[in-house]
Amino acid sequence: MSSMRPRKGSTLVFWSAFFFLWTIVTATLSPKGVNFEVQVLMGIKAYLVDPHGVLENWDQDSVDPCSWTMVTCSPENSVIGLATPSQNLSGTLNPSIGNLTNLQILFLQNNNLSGPVPPEIGKLSKLQTVDLSNNYFSGKIPASVGNLNGLQYMRLNNNSLTGAFPASLVNLSQLAFLDLSYNNISGPIPKLPAKTFNIVGNPLICPSALKQKCFGMMPMPMSFDMNNSQSAPALVRPKSYKVILAFGSTFGSICLVCLGCGLFLWWKQSHDQQIFFDVNDLQHEELCLGNLRRFHFRELQIATNNFSSKNILGHGGFGNVYRGTLQDGTLVAIKRLKDGNAVGGEKQFKTEVEMISLAVHRNVLRLLGLSMTATERLLVYPYMSNGSVASRLKAKPTIDWSTRKKIALGAARGLLYLHEQCDPKIIHRDVKAANILLDDHCKAVVGDFGLAKLLDHRDSHVTTAVRGTVGHIAPEYLSTGQSSEKTDVFGFGILLLELITGLGAVEFGKAANQKGAMLDRVRKIHQEKKLDMLVDKNLKSDYDRVELEEIIQVALLCTQHVPGHRPKMSEVVSMLEGDGLVERWEASQRMEAHKLTVPETFSTRYSSNITDDSSLLAQAIELSGPR
């Protein structure tokens, strides 16, 4: 009998373990065996209008949502992040979001969402960061947000929220940043735990700047001392030597503890590998750059095996780009600016950081962080496994026709965001296949902001030096140094021809044994209806001839001599999606017919004679982003 006891014990342990694992596996399943979080996310999707299909791979039949775009999961496969910023989503936010009980991050900013902020958001007890800014949310801020005890960062600015300032926010002891600016919230304002908050643009809160309740109506950052200034006089005056001695001992002990804590925090900060910048911290000149991770130089040195030549992904006018592996296994591309103290390198560095930190879009290269020392300037990007479009067009197997169309549309959407949706707007000034990067799924990402220029409303767009890459420079930019959004449109037209032919602008002329411009030959071939001559030989016959003609027409519209005749990127995106091309093309042909009766101008002669002569190019630069 004694020999049977271990078997019974083993059986008990086995079934206990089985029951425990079964509980974990089925914890997130509905009674029908469907993942509960899948149901919740599909309910959220049902309330949204998704014009660009960014949520297309959200499938109600999925076992789990961790492979979906815009969704982040924990190692235990629980949804902890939902981020769909700047995707033109409209509709309302489904109250079922309150059932994503493990959610820690919620980013829905820069969309067109409307309706109320659902009170059920207060059920997300693990929520740490929420950004619903720049939408059209209306109604009151739900009092239930006061239940989010772990909330550290909240932005609800630039909406249409009304009602009284939520008093429940005083309960958020972890809250460090709060932005409720530019709504229609009314006062009074309680004393908030947030060290930095913004309430400007709410006229009902502060009708008169002289009123005491308007203490918060000033631009960010606003740092308030949350200590009670009236507590000091409340100390009981000592009445005996023992009381004085006890008080002195206690005070001294507290000072020692505070000193120890201060030294520990100082040490931790000086050794911390992850330092995040606060956009609104104006005490440091470098901190107006968005939430970027600051890396130690040594960390990037280790990630690239001491910047080994074997890890070089590409070269450029300001340095090399290296493949690196961070300590957590993340693959990154690290741009190391050569001669970090030089004026050019410093200017390039600041330009790229400013540009990329402002631009957040799925078709624009995302800057992860940076590193600065006395002699080094480094930028860290996500690693793009498929390199650039230019390199991928030369690789085997060749990119198929449908992927080339997807790349064209993705690049167009990225430029559309930079031109018309980013504030301040940005022109790229060197749009070409080498600066369009491809991720694991060949999604196009616009990279290389080294030549970018902010489109401030007061800016004349005139630059002191023409920069770019020969064959891609718009004629007006080459002749006058004046750049605009239409400069990028011209470059995008050349990019379309690169996707069709598989050749660069200069390579095309050499392949055709012609010294003249690429555009002149393309126009001639189009007029002769011999479009098959333009197609990359690697595609053979695997392409759609109707789509081929449409894309060539878009390319020719984008590369018209007169900048004002070129379409905007929003119109280019519409034409690539099949809307408005016929009308635009017919109008351009009528204009061309009219121009035949007008004497040729200097500008048309000049723009049609761009050759592969490198003397036409001033300071060509090819640096940013992984290649």
C-alpha cells in the first residue's frame, strides 16, 4: 500500500497542474471558446470608420489579437497597448473598451473621432498613458477617470469637451502630466497632483485674469508645489528639553533619510539607460523634441560591435548607418554622424531630430531615440529589414507588381501627411527610391529627413544651396533654389517611374543609350503607346497594362514643368486610389495642346535638359534611415 501513495500524490499534482493551466488558457475565452479580447477589439472596430484599412487584419476568427496592427501584447498574450494615431479614423469610441482590463497604453490622437469619452474607461485600472488629443470628442470628461490610480500621462486637448472640471482628478496621485487645453471646460480648478498641466484655451475657466481661481491659466509647463505651505506653523512649540531633543533627533533622522534617497535617485538617473524627454520641459534646450529615448553612447557601441564595418547598412554625406542589436534583442539602425562637432553635422543632427520627432505616421520613418556626447551625435531608428526601394528593386526575387503599387501608395500617404496633416508642415526635398524604406511586410516608409525643411507660414522656402540627387531635382528648385511642396511632388513622379522601370533616373538614360532626360523619353513612349518598353524586364508580363498606363499618367502629371500645374499629394493619393485621374489627365492634355501654340520659354527648355552631369548637383546627400 505504501508503494501506491506516491502514484496518488503524483496524480494529484498532475491534475492540479492541469487545472491551473486550463484556467490560464481559458481565462480570456468567452463561453463560445473565442478570445474575449478579440471580441472587445472587434466591437471597437465596429464603431470606427477606417478609410485607409489600417485595421484590415483585425479578424474576428483569430485565436488572439497579438499579431494585429496597432495592438501590443504582454508576454502573457494580454492586450496592453492600443495605438492608432494619425490614421484618419472617425466614428465613436465603443464603451466596451472598458473590458480591456490589462490595457496600459491608449493612443488615439490626431484622428476624427467624435462622441463622448465613455465612462467605462474608468474600469481600466492598469492604464498608465492615454492620448485622445486632436479629435472631436464632446460631452463631459467622465468622473470615472478618477479611478485610474496608475495613470501618469493624459492628453485630452483640442477636442470639444464641456462640463465642469472633473474634481475626481485630484485622486490621481501618480499623474505627472495633464493637458486639457482648448476645450470648453468650466471651473473651478482643484489643486491637482500633476506636476505639469495645461488648461489654456478654456474660456469658461478664466473669464478674468484677476480672479484668484485663474492661477492655472498660464502656458505650460506649470509646476505647482503640492506641499501644504501652511503646515509649518502648525508645529507644536517644544515645552521641555526632552521634547527639543526628541524633535531634533527625529528631524536629523529625516534629513539623513532624505539625503540618502536623494543620492540614490541621483545615482539612478545618472546610470539609467532610458531617459524620456518631456515636450514641455523648457528647462533644457534639447527637450522640445517629443518623447524620445536617450541612449548612452556605450550602449550603441555595444549594439554595433564597436561600429564594426560588417554592420554598415549605408553611407551618406554626414556619416554611416549601422545595424545594431540592443540589449533586449531589438534590431535598430543607428546613424553615426561623422565629425559630431562640425557645424554641418550639428545642423544635420538638430534638423533630423526636430523633423522626425514632429512627424508621427505609419508611412513616415519613426525616430526611436538619440545619443549625444562631446564628440558624437547618433540617431536611432527602427531596423527596416527590406532596406530601401532602390536596393530592393535590384535584389532577387524581384518585387511583384502589386507590391510596387502598394509601395507607391504608401509613399504617397507619407508625403501627404508631411505636406498637409503635420503641423508645421514639412517638405522632404529629396524624394527618391533610395529614401523610401521597406519594413518586414514591404510597407513603404518615407525616410531621410536630412534635407527636410519646415513649412512655417512665414517661410519663403528659399534656401541658400540646392541639395538633392541628380535626376530627381525639380527644375524650379535647380534654377532658383526655391523649394515647395511641389518640389516633393516632382520627386514622387520620378519615384513612380523608378518603380515601373526598376531603374534610377540616370540609369534609365544610360540603359536607353540616350543622354537626354528621363522624362522626355517617357513622354515620347507614352505618346507612341509603347508603354511595355518602360516596364522592368524582371516583371516579364506579370503586370496590369491598364494600371501601368494610369501610374505613368500620374507620374507625368507630377513632373509637369510648371509647379502650379502639378497636383497636391492629397490629389495624388486619390488618383492612385482610382479617383479623379481621368479628369485631371484630360485637363492636362488640353493645357499641353494650348502650350503648342505658345513660344517655348526658358523654363521649359531648361527643365527638359537635365542630364546625368554631376555638375548640376550641389551637395548631394544620402544619409538618413536604414538602408
